[in-house]
Amino acid sequence: MARYDFASDNVAGAMPEVIEAVARFNSGFTPGYGADAICARAADLIRGLLDTDAEVRFAASGTAANALTVAALAQPHEAVIAHRHSHLATDETGAPGFFGSGVGIIGLPGASGRIDPAALEAALAKPDEAHWQAPAALSLTNATEYGVLYSEAELTALITPARAKGLKAHLDGARMANAVAAGFDPRAPGRLGVEIMVLGGTKAGATPTEAIVLIDKSLGRRFGARLKHAGQLISKGRFLAAPWIGMLETGAWSARAAHANAMAARLAGAMPFALAHAVQANAVFVDMDEAALVRLRETGWFVYRFIDGSVRFMCSWATTAESVDELAAALRSIA
Amino acid sequence: MARYDFASDNVAGAMPEVIEAVARFNSGFTPGYGADAICARAADLIRGLLDTDAEVRFAASGTAANALTVAALAQPHEAVIAHRHSHLATDETGAPGFFGSGVGIIGLPGASGRIDPAALEAALAKPDEAHWQAPAALSLTNATEYGVLYSEAELTALITPARAKGLKAHLDGARMANAVAAGFDPRAPGRLGVEIMVLGGTKAGATPTEAIVLIDKSLGRRFGARLKHAGQLISKGRFLAAPWIGMLETGAWSARAAHANAMAARLAGAMPFALAHAVQANAVFVDMDEAALVRLRETGWFVYRFIDGSVRFMCSWATTAESVDELAAALRSIA
Amino acid sequence: MARYDFASDNVAGAMPEVIEAVARFNSGFTPGYGADAICARAADLIRGLLDTDAEVRFAASGTAANALTVAALAQPHEAVIAHRHSHLATDETGAPGFFGSGVGIIGLPGASGRIDPAALEAALAKPDEAHWQAPAALSLTNATEYGVLYSEAELTALITPARAKGLKAHLDGARMANAVAAGFDPRAPGRLGVEIMVLGGTKAGATPTEAIVLIDKSLGRRFGARLKHAGQLISKGRFLAAPWIGMLETGAWSARAAHANAMAARLAGAMPFALAHAVQANAVFVDMDEAALVRLRETGWFVYRFIDGSVRFMCSWATTAESVDELAAALRSIA
Amino acid sequence: MARYDFASDNVAGAMPEVIEAVARFNSGFTPGYGADAICARAADLIRGLLDTDAEVRFAASGTAANALTVAALAQPHEAVIAHRHSHLATDETGAPGFFGSGVGIIGLPGASGRIDPAALEAALAKPDEAHWQAPAALSLTNATEYGVLYSEAELTALITPARAKGLKAHLDGARMANAVAAGFDPRAPGRLGVEIMVLGGTKAGATPTEAIVLIDKSLGRRFGARLKHAGQLISKGRFLAAPWIGMLETGAWSARAAHANAMAARLAGAMPFALAHAVQANAVFVDMDEAALVRLRETGWFVYRFIDGSVRFMCSWATTAESVDELAAALRSIA
């Protein structure tokens, strides 16, 4: 059977600290729907990590967490600006439009998944007319789909002109652990006044859980109803909170992301194909023609060709140096 | 702090068989989004339990599982018939309308959460006009919100006239484990030709997971896209499947539901207040005035007053005979 | 063929002043989508009538005008309070849920279509929880579905407690012309601070047009996009505006409504059946058993049995005294 | 004030035959909501024109007619293929996503608004996965946004491979009158088995009305409820039907479109700027730099720059040879 180790960062299970915490917080009776002490403790830890007095809720999937928070920032006749290769724009089967009742996505270009400031400027300059969905929010992804980072200054350079036009800022942090492990300050979103951040648990190594961080607490009004209406108010809320306690109390959230990043660097160092994007987090993208990809898959390693045409290798908390070296050997054999 | 033991069947954690299975299936790499061998094995077990060749998918919440399957059976300008006290009608913060883009609910009366056949007949006789949302599906709940059972004959008596009018049948089985433990044949839905059944995992004692059973396999077309669009295609799908393996391979799914039912019977036997509904599954509803409920809460036991005005006590896999006896003593002290 | 004269107030064509205005404003070229001088002039006339500095837009149907303005006041996980027999609640095939992506309706009782203040008080006192759609707006209808009026004081008595709980006020004025002709001051909604009012054109005697009056002008932001998104930004906007000029410049809007009201009074005076509601506007509701209704229909007059079980006779600008007398004779013949 | 004569084909009023018919069918009482003899007669005339036994309904705007019919062909987690410059894709403020609860648009390239068959083939070859919205329908526009025609053979070449993949066919005929006047056989859509066609009234010279032609009559089930739910079941339905009687009984629908086409040809013949697209219907698109457009507007003529960068001049039933000559003179003066 094919080996999926590098196909994505969601092909791994959960890190030991998560499994331990799930078992630890399993006992006893608690109120349902997120009103329990375990959820409160996880929220405290997240507020501590981000150094912000946010309201914190949990959702069971990144698709839902991103789509429903976008819907909280833009009305159905409005749009959200996002990178045209962002997960929001390309890989959610239209979920933002579903949660947002037809809300639009304005996809902008930019190298390695970072929105080009000039493209943003042009989009913001477009007159506000009845015949198109004008933007109400700007969604940024850090680390990007291509495994590179926005610096805080780069985020500022995008958020500032957007805010001047009345847009709210949304941060998709599905791989924020990898960004933080690579040097991004987790307190930056709070300083930048990002209204909503989705903090990734699943890809960091949890069982299914994402944290919705409402840095603008006024958005928290009736948010429980918003979650329930959208099928995301999980009754046994403890199981979405416990993983965060396991990951944050121990520091494993960022420590294991640092490992994933190191595995990507190791793979990049041994890579016989040209890198398509800088390797700053846990992803390695390379230029590889179809014949080479077929040969690679014939060696048993399954990986995907991505939207931009390059081939993607993802590392995670579970990636081992041995598997990197095995893969590198296979790559050399078919290069 | 208040004791929530009897407040609901979702105030408990997960049964040991579930925690064990989550840990057991945690290792190794698998494809994402439900395309893995763990999901396939769980689906096989569910098909075996139900003795039907259904397509089986998983969702992270009962709200979502019920609302999105209802939306698969009725168009936005149509409605679903359900009991007027059903979870679908009263306790989902409008989720069916959200997932179904305004789909309507026609709430019918009937004792103890079972739809009255005469009320159904009247609803089905209403002419099909443009000025109201005519029904496209009939949703039934077994065990009902009030902890009583439909027999297979009673289900037949409702589904047959509905089908004659072109309606599809939907079965909310959030507490199907309790129904099965009480004697309901899990093969009945397949025999009855129910198009979609939601088989409850969470309330049975799992970490968050519900099984969507598409007995009408034609409804499975593009169902993965439907799930993803609605934020319910969990990337690490194994964590929604493993609990089912743990519960079904061991027989714990129904065995522990039998325990929950027995605890409800024990409580009913010791109950100093009049029963509001027959006790057939894991719920005990009693007539209790507000002053008595306040006194009960003052003893430390938190329970809810339900829609019909009675007070509800729920038992689960985690309920102990000792806690039932403690509660019964408290009840006697305030009766 | 059956005579529909009294079946509704939309079975009539348009009054001569409307047909004249449509023809008059037909010539020449104008910008599209409501940005023309004809729309501006109609909006001025409406602001004058209501004595309020509102933003005024037009829609092609009352269903759409009401449903999309409700959606502008309540989010999908919230609800709107309305009379349980209101058009919004009972006669829109779920349109509010469609335009509002699942927005809920909380239907309250009250005699003759006027919400009972005690019922409102109880609804407002319900705690704001995640498990139901809490109200964000109060929708009132004047004249009501049963042809009676709210006085300004009665509206105040409902809007004041609702506003104290943060709800916005919405006024369905499909039959406002009849209310004004019966003595209701058209300046009252502005004084009361109703956020949005739908001012009825069609039932008053126009070709299809309703005016959306945004008394809270902040709701006007991107309202053109909201209309277009919902299929209600008519390209040849002049044809939704011209009827208003025809009706308001001449005073026919209220004068012909006064005629309709007088016809209802004439019918009530000659009515051999007991009145079910006070006759204050253009409707007459009577108690009539099914056999009598069948006999009436056999005489050629088609009218509807309404939600409350009574039989409804509607008068309009086009109703003649002769037809009232003919109908009255038929009624006497079958009484 | 600027002259809008050529800004669009909706800046004109209604043709005399329409105004006459509106007045003619204004008298008397009729059932509401499209159940009247006037609607039946208009539907008969449309079926005669198209030589097909379709169900015919009416809507008040093209945006609504197209968006709600697309929603009848594709589910929310699916998409519709359309030309990337089609009205559906670019000029509806996201209405398809609103009516279709997030339904996607797959925008394909092709010269002059006609979908490139190779691009369609590539789109149809894309595997059907859960992670994107796979197509359920193909929407074609004739005449296209750029005023050129698909021949019946060209439509066949697109519909045949789409149908082989299970897609339904949708035809946006907002300017079908111009296409027919240019030689397109109105019986072609029926022969081709197009499931739904929207037949344009407004741009042809009517007051607001579009005909929804359900060539696949099975789609007509509960279509009245679908219209009402979406705010498009106009109570005084006669006013959406009468214009069609006026236009079709007299032949003015196509005769006046032939005039519009002739005016476009006259303008093209006198045009000092290079044509950007062939002139086959009522539109003239030219290459004109921004400075020239500014100069033209300074002469008082207001026209739009279109999505493809060219400048658009639209003719209609109301365009006069004199105004064409005046405009041509102005164009020569600034060329």
C-alpha cells in the first residue's frame, strides 16, 4: 500500500500529549456545549499564548472554523479578499459561500501564497457599486499554503490599507504552530488588531479541533448560537478543549511544530529537484514533471501535485528523520 | 459545584472502549477525509449492525448530521415533518433552516414524542400549494426525546402513508443504542426503507461522532462534497471512525446503553414524583413544580425542565447505581 | 367562471393614476438600477408622506421586500418576532428563512393579528441561550392581516420593551394605505424610530412595486448590492417608481384606500354572518361554516377561508358598490 | 445631463406594444400569483414561439430568473459552468451563490463570450472529488455578453459532451430576441433538450419581466413554491404576462430586436474605432483608450468600459437612426 507520510500534515494521528490529555479529561461529568471548566482552561491557555483578552471557542474542522468566521465578518452581498490559492478560495468546496449564504471571495495573486500589496491596493481602489460584491474583510494565512511566512511587518502592510477602507482582518492560522516555531510572534495578531483568528489544532497534531479566537470580543455576542446553528457547537465540548491543554501546557504545540519544520529543512537539504518555494515551515514544494511524479509514486510514496503545478511534501509532528531519508533516497532514484 | 450527572447524556465522557480505540488507531499514517481503512472498517461494522448495504459517513455533531441529511431530502422551498418537540424542531437553533437554506419544519403533536398518526394524516392531506412549504420528508426519532420507543409497526404506520405521498423517511437515531438495548431491532430501518438514518455515537458514549447511514445509496452521490461544503468532512477521519470500532467490536454500544436504561429504570422505581412519560430507555421525566425543582437544585443536583413542562433526568453509560441512589435520596428529601 | 373580486386585494389591476404614470414616465433614456430621476422623485414623495429623512428603495414583491429587510435586521442564528398569523410567519413559503439563511420566526398570539403585549413580554424575558434563535427584531403589521389597526400608542407599547432588549423594529405596511385612510398617521413610524418599513404599493392599487423605507439610514450601506444579490435590483427601475408618483402626487394612494375601506364597511353593514374581527380597514372576516362557504362559492363568488377559520372578503380600490351589493345579496341568499 | 441612450439596453422604457398590453389587461379581477388567464395566454404564446411543450413562469428580474433556475439545476455543493465573462459569473453580485446557497461558478474562457470547447472538455475531465464543487450544469448565453451568436451547431458541440457527463443545460436568453432577429432559430433550445431557458423580456423592450421556460417539465414540480420562497411569485401576475402578449402577438419582440440589431450595424459601419468583437446582434464593442473615453464622455455620451477592456455601445428597440448618427459624429470628433 502507498505511503501517505508526506501527502499532508493531516495524515498523521495525534501527538502523545493530546492522547494523554483526552484520556485525562475524560472522567467525570461536566456541563455540555463548551460551558465546562476544561474548555475554560484551554481558552485561558490560548489567551496566554496569544497575549490577548479574546473570546475563544472551538470547532471540529478548519473548513467550518474559517467559513463561519468569514461569515461573521462579511454579509452575503459582500466579499472577502484572500489569496487566490488560499485554502479558503480553492480547497473548501465552496464552504465560505455556504456558511455565508453566497458571500464572495476575491482571489488575489502574490508569490508563495502571500498577497501582493499592489494587487490588494488595486482591489481596494475598485469603486463600491451594487453590481459586485465589495470586500468587507481581508483573510490572510500564516504560514501560507506554500509554507512560507508573513512577517509582522508584511501583515501590517496589508492590514493597514484594508482597515483604512473599513475591512476587518481574518487570520487563517491552520499552520500557526509552524509559523511560531519558525519565529513568528504569536502575540502579533493581537497587536495587529486582527478581528478573528483561527488557530490550528489538527495540523499541529491534535485530534480534530480548531480554536476560534475572537480578538474583537464584540463579535462574541450570540456566538454560541452561531456555532450551534452551523452544527459546530459540540455537546461534549471537553474533547475539543483537552487537546489544547495537552499541547499548550507542555509546550508541545510549538516544539513539535519545530520538529516538523526541521524535517522539512532536512528534506529540502537532500532534495534533488529544484525548490518551487522557500522552505520556512513544514512544507517542501518542488518542480517535478509528470513522468517523475509517476515514477515517485511507483516507489510507493504518495504525494500531491498542487494548484501552482509544483509537487508538495508535507512534514508533521509524526515525521521521522528515517522516513525523510528513505523518501530522499527514493527521490534521488527517480530524479 | 453542581452535579450534572443527570442533566443530559452528553455530560459524561467517553466509555473506556472508545478511549482505547482512539489510542489504538492513532498510530501510523492514513489518507485523510474519510478515505482510510479505519473509516472503512467502522462502516462495515455499522452495515453489519444494521444488516443493510448502506453508504456510511461520519459527522462531528448530531446537529450537523441531522440538519445536513434533512437538507439532502428536502429542497429549500419544501419542509420536513417532525414531532413538534423533536430535537430537529426545537433544539437546533434553526440548524435545519441553515443547512437547508430556509427549509421548513412542520411540527406535529403526539404523546411522548411519537407523532400522532391522525396528525400526520391531516398534514399529508393538506393540498400542495405555492404558498406554503409542502413536506418532502418525514423525520422520526427513536428513542424519542421523551425516552419512549416507536415499535417497528408504529414506524411502518407513519412511513407508509408518508411514502404514498412521495415523502422520504429520515430517522434521527441519536439514542438508537438505547432503543436497541430496549428491544428495537437495528435491522428495522433497513427493512422499512428509511432513506437516511443518523446513528448516534456521542450520546451512546463516544467522543464526538455520529454516523450518517445512507440506506438509499443513490443519495451518496457527491456526499463527500456535501460534507465538506458544510464543514463536516473531517480531515483526520480516523478519529470519527475509531470510536465506532471500539463500541461495535466489543458490543459495548448496546451493552452500555442497556446499563443506561437499567439506571433509568432504577431511578424510576425510586422516584417520589409522578412519571410524565413511560420509562423505556435512558430518560426519566417527572411532574415537578418549580418550588420542588429549586429545592432539588439546592441539594446540588442540576437538571433541566423540558419543553413539555416536565423535569428530565438522563442516564448514560457512566451513570452509577450509587449516584442514582444518592439522587433518589435527594428527591425524597425535597418531595 | 368564478368571480374573484373579493378574494384578495391583489386580484384587481392597477388604478388609473398608476397606468397613467407608467405611460408618462416611459419615454426617454435613464440610467438603470434605480439611479434615475424618476426613482429619486418617487423617493422624495415617500419621504414627504412619512415626514422622515429615510433612504427609499423599491422591490418587485412584498414577499421579497419583507424577507430581505428582515434579513437585514437579524442574523441567521437569530429570529424575528412576529404575530403567528402574520404574512411573514404563515404566507411566504418560508421566504424569511431563505433570504435570512435560516433566520427564525417567533410567532406570538394576539387578537385580530395584533401581538399581545403580555406574550411579547414573555418572549423577551426568555434567556438568551445558544440553543435557540433569540430575537433580534420585532416585526409588526399595520393594518394587520385581519384588517384591524394598531394605534400609535399600541405600537409604542410593543416597540418600547423590544427596543429595551436591543431588538430593532420592522413594520410590514403592505396595507399601510388602508391604515392611513382609517386614521393612522403616516408620520408615526418615523416618530417611533421604526428601523425599516415596507410601504405597500401593490395592494394599494399599483402595478408590482413595494417601497423599502430605511428610516435608519445606516442600514442603507451597500443596500443596492443587497438588493441585486437577492434578485431585487430591477434594471428598469423607473417602472417600480412611476406608480408611486402616480399614487402620491394625486393623493390617490390614500384616497382610493379610503374607498376600499368604505366598501368593506358597506359590506359589513349588509353582512348576514357574524363578524369575526372589527372592520377598520378593507377586510371583512366572518364566521361561516363549510356548508355555507360551499353554497356561496356555488353562487359564483370565490373567497378564502383564512388561518383562524373565518372567511375573508377583501375590498380594493377597484371594488364597486354594485359588486358589494351583489355579493351581499348572494350572502343573504345562502345564509 | 449625460445621455445614456447607448449605455445599456435597459436604459430605454418599454415599447408601445407593451404599454398598450399592460393597459389592455389591466381591467377586471383575476386570480393572483400567476393562476390567471393572462399568464396562461402569455405562456401559450411562448410555447408557440419556441415550439416546445414547456412549463412557463415569470420573474421580475433577470438576475433572479437566472440565479433561481441555476439553483434548480445544481445543489449547493456543486457548481455551474459558465463563460467567465457571463452575466451569471460577473455581474450578479453573487446572486447565484445566494439563490443556490453557495453554489459555485466555474468560469471558462472563450472568444467573444462563447465558451471554448477545449476549455469545456478540460473542465469536464477534472475528476469528481470532495474538495471542489464539481459541475452539475452548463449555462450558455445567447446572444453572448459581447453581442455575438452561438449557432445551433456550436451549442450542440458544448451541450453534448456536458450531457455525457450528466450535466444539465441552462440557457440565459436575456437577449434571445436579438439572437432570433439575427437568425437563431427559437425552436433550437427545445430541439437541443436544454432543460431551462430564461427568455428575456426586459432587454427586448418590456416592463420588468423575464420568462422562465422549463423545457424539462419535471422541473416544474413545486416551482410556484420555489418562486414564492425566492420572492418571485408576483401576486398581480398579469403584469408580468401582459407584456409578452403585447410583444408576441404583434411580432414586435423580434421585429424591434431586428431594429436594434440594425442600429448596431449602422453604428458599426460609422465607427472610427476598431471593433473588438463581431457585430451580430445589438452591441458594438470597440478598442478605445481611456483618454478617448474621457473625451467621448465630455461630449455628453455616457457608455461603459466592459470587463474585457473594450468600450460597449448597446442599441435597443428605442434607439433611433438620428441618435446613432449623432453618436457617430461625436465619436469621429474625438477619435
